[in-house]
Amino acid sequence: METLVPGEEIENCNGVCYVVTERYSLHELRGVYPLAGLLDHHPRTFAAFHPNFGLQAEIDFRQALFLDTETTGLGGGAGVYAFMVGVGTFETVANEQQDVDHSPFTVHSLPFTAPTHFVVRQFFMRNPAEEGALMMALAELLDNYAMSVTFNGRTFDLPLLRTRFRQNQHMYPELRGSGRLLDAERPHLDLLHPARRVWKRRLQSCRLINLEA
């Protein structure tokens, strides 16, 4: 993997895993919009349509952790692993030199400050023995943020990760009490649901596979 995807092996109390980090200036365009444009909007906009998402609180996208997983299966059983967990966060990078010199796992600022970059981290377990380290690295990020944003995470990604945290707590006691951002009652914007509202009159089917395409 190291030759195909440049990254860094990181170590914590649970062992080692592999992380790939990319940083994008908020001035960069994605489509026709700069990344900074998202910060002009508020998650509360969705609260009336999705009251069970917990978006009524005074939380903005600076405090959000964007999350996706790649897994060994599509079921939700105890035998399904997330071999890659991708996380995106808004962070402050002081200057371009800092962007180059700092470790890929460095969180440049706590959330809620004036961000300059959107940082994407992909945590990989190269074999099942690295799962505990991946969970710990993920927990260190989760504990800093106030809400999560996913696409179909309410049904799949978050329940899967909650299961993986529970499974690993028996072997790695340091994980106990971690990952609370994944709890069902925490603020969580699952973009699959508003996407179906937006596209239901334009697409013949709003199944997940069609919306992802």
C-alpha cells in the first residue's frame, strides 16, 4: 500500500495503522463553488425537515466531522470490518510551510476557529491486527467535534463503527468512553435524506446506488 498511496504509519497505545492525509485550501473550487461556501450555511437549515437529526443546536459546519467508510461487507454484523475510515474536517493551517512540514496526523487547530483548509484523512488497517490502533486514532478526532456528516451513515456507517468500538473495547480498555460522536442521539446530518428530497422529482429512482452515481 505504501508504494501506491503515499502516507504515514502512525503509532498509539493500541499499535500502528496507516494514514493518508490531503489538505485543500478553502479557496479551491469543487465544481463551481469554493469549499469555503459551505461555511456560509448552517446545519439548522435541515432541522425542520429532519427533526430526529438533532440539528436544532447552535452548531455550524466548522464543528462538523465528515465521515465515510470502506468495509469488508455490506451487512452490519460483528464480522464486518471498516478497513478504511475517511474523515474530513475544517482546520487552520498557519502557512504553506506548516502544511508541508507537519505530520499528516497533526490536527492544526481545535475546531470552531477560523479554518483555512479542509483536511481529509484516510485511516487504513492493513490487516485486522491494526484495527485497535485505527479505532484509537479515529477516537482522537471524534472527541474534538460536535456533529457528524455522512451519506447513508445513519443506517450503515455509524452503526458499523459503534459495533467496532464495542468489539475493540474488550481488548483495548483505552477505547472505553471514546467515540461518543457516533452515538445515535448526537447531532448527525445524513445527506442521503435531503438528497432524496431534492432529486425525487428528477430521478426515476432515489435508491442509494442512483444518488451516489
